[in-house]
Amino acid sequence: MKNKLIRPYGDTLGDGKIQFSFSLPMPATEEGREAARLILRQMGCEDIDICGTRDLNEGFTQFIAYATCAAAVDPQDIKVKTVDTPVMDMEETDDFIAEHIGREITVVGACIESDAHTVGIDAIMNMKGYNHRYGLERYQYINAINLGAQVPSEELLRRAREEKADAILVSQVVTQKNIHLKNLTKLIELAEAEGLRHQMLFICGGPRISHELAIELGYDAGFGTGSYSTDVASFIAITLAGQRDKH
Amino acid sequence: MLKLHLHQQTVERARKAARGIAGSFDWLFRDYSSATIERTVIRMLGIDGATSDGKPLPNMVVEHLKARNVLNRGSAYWIANAMAIKGITAQEAAEQVARGELDLVSCGTASQDAIEDILDQLSDSMLAHIQAQKEHREEQFAKYGPRRQPAIYVIVATGNIHEDVKQARAAAIEGADIIAVIRSTAQSLLDYVPYGATTVGFGGTYATQENFRIMRAALDEVTAQEKRYISLTNYASGLCMPEIAVMGAIERLDLMLNDAMYGILFRDINPKRTLLDQYFARMINAYAGIEIQTGEDNYLTTSDAIEKAYTVTASQLLNEQFALISGIKPEKMGLGHAFEINPEIENCFTYELAHAMLTKELFPNSPVKYMPPTKFASGNIFKTHLMDAMFNFIGQLTGQGVQLLGMMTEAIHTPHIADRSLAIENAQYIFNAVKDLGNELSLAPDSFINNRANTVLEEATFFLEKVAEEGLFSAMARGEFADIKRPENGGKGLDGVFRKDASYMNPFLTKMKAEMELA
């Protein structure tokens, strides 16, 4: 059994080497270095090498360290929720919608509540898109409505109802003090209360959002860093088509 | 020496078009005022504070006058009138209004002479304070020497002003020349300025006058200790542009983010409201000797940085002309641009160099502000750190005015203390390593860089001439800027714009215009 476990890898299988970088409210002295060492020891590390010490002034110091760590995991025990619909390009998605849904689908998107950072929602929705993937506005079979920044949850749901949306896209970029979790929870609770939750797909995205987190919050899917319009569009098209088949 | 050969006739054409566009808003600047301009006047009369439930007194007074349909005479008139009739201070007048004990309109009518005397005194006193702050800054630079070029500009953004102070002090000691306190994410759309010291914010810290004072005092201490004047900056943008400008002038901020069109395009604030507010805000900045910084980097975070490079140049030229109208001199114009080209594109660095040289050479006397990679910064902090180094290389090589340092954790969180320190180390290493390299290099004849810069300039000129012909508002309504459609009567804050009565008074506007010899 033991040989199935994997550990961090430096240059020898099973060596458990990890690179660390962290700061402490301690001066750049021997005491500071010892504090860094003790922190790593409490984390279960051994062979601790504090190889870099940077004085950050005002009583703070950054430590760069290597250490070995006894932690090990069995890959067979790992369970991760991922979006597992295949990814199609724009033309394929348009063809797929035409064939399997047979009408234009409506997607309403917004950065909700306090969030003013539209870079994520724009990358997915704007005509222009991002990194050689056109945004949803460019899709022939998608009616994409981007409401922009700081849209109250109530307003997003009102528009989604008016437009008879097939999917809602919510972006949350600012995550300080977990504000994104509060905002996303508020939206989903309102949607439940208004009876909209199961009338459309609820999808969220942002740099700190994973599919697993999205599911936990009650969404249909979540897209994190490195996701493109093609990922989102394919998921929407395939999931909607699947729901039709069931009915 | 590294230098472009720009087609000077094209430069002239571009400036002429931009001048025409900015010059067509006389009617707006002359005949209109806004709720936030009136709140600014109220603040300049010496009124500050908020009710127990957090409503700022300047908002209470403006709402009081608006409800009585008399705001078009100007808030200055009504406050001075009450002061003359009741024998109270401006602050007392505002407090009584807030408590519902005073009606500014039905409290009697003082003589015009009495009102003018009061306003004359109060405006002299405020303008003298702002002048004194400006002179203090100039003395400090004279004593400790000018800011390095490019200046090292870093952000703090913990949400808690007291935590910000620790991080700002540490950064300043390490070598930062300019500290920017990033605002809480929703503040630009608040139609009031929160009051007092704040300890909770999202993605940043609220801009309040007390927060400005706390940070300025901390940086003054570091200035004395390090014998290097540490500048402070914040955002005079959004729905309270001139109010924040005057708070900065009072508390001696040294730079202010202030873009003529950013609010319209990227925050959906009404076009008339924005242009009107920036006119007065920038006049305060000019009077206070505050350097403005513009937000052209935003065009590139939403569009392709090569294809839309000309929108940066066009916006810089418009910002320049609007700034001149408000009395800002070229040496106080931190026109913006950014290093945002996809790093996978072959020769992307060469393109960046061409664009950076174009900005620097179009505005040779301005402390142009160079923004770091953000769009292609990723969770791979090692790669981002490397991109930041390339960005720093161009900053020093082309002599940018202000280098807004990139953070390796740009794509992850607001900077931790060590992230900021590593960014400063990165910049100091590169700046020192290539310090005089620019003097040793020249472009090959018919070089790609020279041709590219001229191409961007031509595209910008063509665009500006088209906008000049159809009008700025109409061009914005058609989505010609940043692919975003902004109709003249759409967006937030239009209900705060009003036409001035013939009897309207704003002693600060009158005096600043006279002193700076503005039309």
C-alpha cells in the first residue's frame, strides 16, 4: 500500500522537498530565522534550510526556505469535481446549438454587487473575447447580454427573467475578506426565493473560483483562471441540450 | 541616444484635432455646475463632518438646497447668507441644517456686500491653506532633491488605513517614491465621500479626508527619516471627483488619478457630469500643484494592446487638452500607458518599446505614467515577476516619469508585504543595471520601432480627426471609444448636473481662474 503514496518532488522520487516563501512580523535577526524555522517545524517539516532572509523594514522579514515534508497522498483517493463536458470551438458550439436546441439561447452576465472589475466577464462575453477566443457576443446562436459592473443581484435576476435567460453568468474578481462568497450566496438565495433557480443555469467565474466551490455554493458550474469563452459556451450548450433530452 | 523620428506634421494634426474636441465644451464649463461641485464648494468653505448615521454634511446641505430648488444660485451664496443673517460659522450653519434647525432659504436675506465679504474671506483663507501645502511640498523637494525618474510607485490596499500605514512605511524605506492607497472597489459610484478613518474595505481602502491625513502624516515622518520626499496619491475620479481633489489639496496629496473620460467609459458615469466635474477637479489639482495621472491603461486591459494602441495615444492627447483648459501644466501631466501586449507574440517587447517611446516623445516634458502587465499576469508568479522585469527595463531605458510597479501576485491578491518588497527590488536592480544604456543606443534607419510608432500616431490622428468632426459625445454614443456605447444622457449622475442661474456664485472658481489666468 505504502508505495502508492506520493510526496512532493525535488530531484529524487519521494524526497518531499518543498519551497517556501513567507513573512513574519520579526526582525531579520537570528531570532527571526529561528521563528521561521519553528513555524516550518510546526507544519511538520524537517531538514529546514532558511536559504534567504530579506529585511522588509518596520520589523518585518521575508524568509525563503526549503524543507522536507512527510505529508503524502494516495492518488487513488483523490476525488475532484470538474466540468467534464467536452470543449468545442465557436463554430462547433453554434452548430451544436442549431442542431440540438434549435433556437438562439440567451445568456445574461454581470459582475454583481460591489465588484467593479469587469475584466473576467468581458473576456468571456465581449465580442472581442480573450486570447484568440471570441466572446459569447460573437456566437451566432447566443444572445449575450453583458450588464457590466456593480449590478445588484436583484437587477440581474430581473433582467434574466425579462429576457427569459437560459443561463446566468456571474463574475467575481475581488475576493478580499471573502466578499465573493457573500455575493455569490446572496444571488443564489435570491434566485431560490424567486423560484428562478431551476429555470436557468447559474454559472460563476473568477480567479478564485473552482467548479467544486461553485457546486458547493449551489451553482451549476464554476470557471476559474485559464477558462475561456469556449469552455463556458460548450458547457451551456451541452448542458441545456441534455436537459431538453430529459424532458 | 535612443530616439524616434516622429512625423511632426502628424503630431501637429493630432494635437489640433484634440484641441478642437476639448475646446468645444465651453458651454458646459461656463453654464453648468453639479451636486459634487457644490459639495466641493461647501468643503472649501470649511464645512466637514457627518451625521451620526454617516451622512456627510456637504451632502445634507446640497440636498436641502436641491429640495428647495435653489441650488442654481450656488451653495456658497446660501451658506454665506445664513452666516451673515445669523452670525454663525459655515460649520454651524451646516450642522443646524443637518439637525433641521435652520432653513437656508427662509432665514432672511443679507445684503450682497455682506455675502461677498464673507465669501471673500473664506475663499482667501482656504486658497491660502492650499497654497501653503503646495509651497511645503516644493520646499521638501528643494531640500531633499527631486524625485527619481522613473519614480517607484507602489500600491497599498489592505482595506484598513492603519495596516496600510505599516505597509506604506516599509515600502517607502525600501525605496518607493510614491505610495498609492487603492480605493475600496465600489467607491467610484458612491455619490458621497465617506467620513473618518476606516478599517474595512474591499480590494482597497476608502478615500476619506481622515485617511488621507493619517497616511500623509506617516509619510512625512518617513520623509524626514529617509531624507527623501515620499509622495502620496489617491483617486480623484468617480461621482465625487472634485470633492476628493479638494480633500487631497487640503491634506497635501501630491498626485491624483484623474482621467477626463475614464468614468464615462469604464464606470458608466454620465458624460456631461464627468467632463464638468473633471474641469473643476483639475483646476483644484492645478492650483494645488498636484500632478494628475490618467487612466489610458484601461483601454488595453479590455482590448488588444497592439490593435488598439492608437486609442491610448488619442486619449493621452485629449487628456492633455482638457488638462490645459483647467490650468494644468505639462510638467504636472502624468499621461498614462501600459505594458499589456500578449507575451506569446513574437517581438512583443519591441512593440512595447515602440509604444513607450511614442508616449515619452509626444509628451517630453510630462512625467508620463507607465502601467505594468496585468492582463497576462497569471497565477504563475515566477513568470509574472519576469514580465515585470522586462517592463522595468523599458521604463528606465525610455525615461518614463512614473513606473507603477508590477507585482508578481497581480493576478492573485492585493499585494502582501513581501510581494511589494520583491517588486521594488526588481525595479531597483533593473533601473541601476541599465541606467545610462539609452544614451548608448540608437535605432537602425527605417527601424521597425520607428515605423510602428509612426503608424500608431497616424491611426490616433485619423481617429481624433474623425471624432473632432462628429463631436465627442456623438462618438462616445456610437461606441467609438473602447467599444463601449455611452449616450450623452445615459449613465449615472446626470440628475446632479444643473444649469447655473445668472446670480450663481462660486468664489473659488472665480479666484483660481483669475490667479491662474484661465479663460
